[in-house]
Amino acid sequence: MGRRMSAEATPSRAKRPVEYEATVTDLRMETHDTATLWLELDASAGPLDYKAGQFINIDPHQFRSLTQQCAYLQEQKGRKEPPRSYSLASAPHERHVAITVKDEEFIPGVTRYPPLLSPLLVHGRLVGAKLKVTGFMGPYVLPDDVAERADHVLHVVAGSGAVPNFAIVKDALHRGLKLRHTFLASNKTWADILYREELAALERAAPDRVRVVHTLTRETDEAKYGPQVRKGRVAEALLRELLPAPDTCLVYVCGPAITPWDRRKALETRTPATPRFMEAVLGHLHELGIPDKRIKREAYG
């Protein structure tokens, strides 16, 4: 997942990001347009000290094959292309750092510019390649006192928004935190679900601590995939069902949100920007009386 925007403030005790040399040790296609890359980081640059849910940055300028695309996009935008940010799919106890990257789609009239780095990371056959990454950053993590603040974490994710939440669940289970996790993932089809087998395995291994629910928007017969699969978008009724005790829960929401491009287009056309996943879910949570202090959000677009 490439993270674009964050609705959170800078984390306390922020550490200075470190640049590491990384070797791509393996790559696995998760779906037709999404891949997980495992990275071996050179620890001589600094300790690999990160929290589940954080991200790394990758600067596209380091790739010679992207030189012309960088130059063209910079001319079009009138600014230097920034590093791209990718949430970690790995948890700190795992040997390799891993990122899951979706090859972003260019849709004329909807997206303003074609993707730059994600096609190379997903389809570039980079196993064995060396690249530089900067990490670790981001406040989308469990608080240190999470067990005192909640007994239940509801993860509400869409598409590649599953990436940091998957890492958070793995980490919490590994550390033996006394939390229940409900993982609600919204996707178009059954084939689009990230970590489908891994999430099912976590649920089988700890059924008292992990529950996985899928909601699919473009399947005609979702029932054939089992009782944990629902039809349609994430709705207020489903969130109410999954939040029996709102006062003792935390909600982690990650998925697409209205982008700056959407807002500019809305101003130009004098029409409201269409709410996306993030705005819709936050609206439902507020209707259910979940206070903002119990909601952590990570938005991209």
C-alpha cells in the first residue's frame, strides 16, 4: 500500500528516520495488481526498531528506469517528485521487513497523473535488487497502554488498507496482548482480498481473539464463500453488530479518502467532493457514538 495522507498528528517520541540499504529477497503476487516484497535491511545504518503499523519511504529518483518519468511528472506538476510511502506488512518480530504494494490505476478524468513507482515495485522483477529505503515512521500504531484503554480492536479496512492492520494484528498476537481483534475487510471481489489465507489462519489459531469478516461489493453470490462474507459496502448496521461494547473498543480505519485532487476538482466544478471509504466509515462510527479519541485513521488516495 502506498500511503498518501495521514489524519494523525506527529507521534510522540518520534525518532529520526534512518536510510537503509535494502535487498529485495523475495516477492509474491498477492492479487493480480498487488505484491508483497520482502526486504533485507542493512542494520549497520541503525537498529531495525519499528512498530507494527508504521511505514517506510522509497525515493523514485534512485531508479534509473524512472528518470524520464520523474522529469516529465515534475514538469507537469511544477515540483520535485516526493518519496512514496509504503506501510509495513511485517511485524517487528518477523525476520524480514515486508511491504505490500498495489499497482495504482490511472483512470482518465478521475486520477490526475499516472502512477510512478508502484508499477516498478509490483512488476519490475526486483528480486535480488538493492534499493534505499527510509524508516521508520508513522503514528498508526497501538498505544503502549492499549490493554488498559480497550479490550477490543475493530479493524475496518478497504483494499490495500489491510496492510498496516494485518501487521498490527500479528504483532498483538505475538506479544500476547489481551485484546480481541475483529478484522473487517472491504473489497470488490473474493480474488481482491489481501492476506485472505493468512487472516483465516490467524483466526483458526486464536478463535477467541481474532474474528475476520469480509464485505464484497461486486460478487453476485457472496454466500458461497461462507458466513463470514457479507454483501455490499461497510454499513452502519454491520459496524453496530461488530461493536457490542463501544466504550471499551478502539477502531483502526485504513482506506481511500477524498484526495487533494478531489478537493481541487470539487472547487473547480462547484460540486461537493464525493465521500470515499474513509469519510463513509467515519460518518457511521460517529452516528454510533464512537468518540474520535477511540478512532485511529490512516487515509490514502
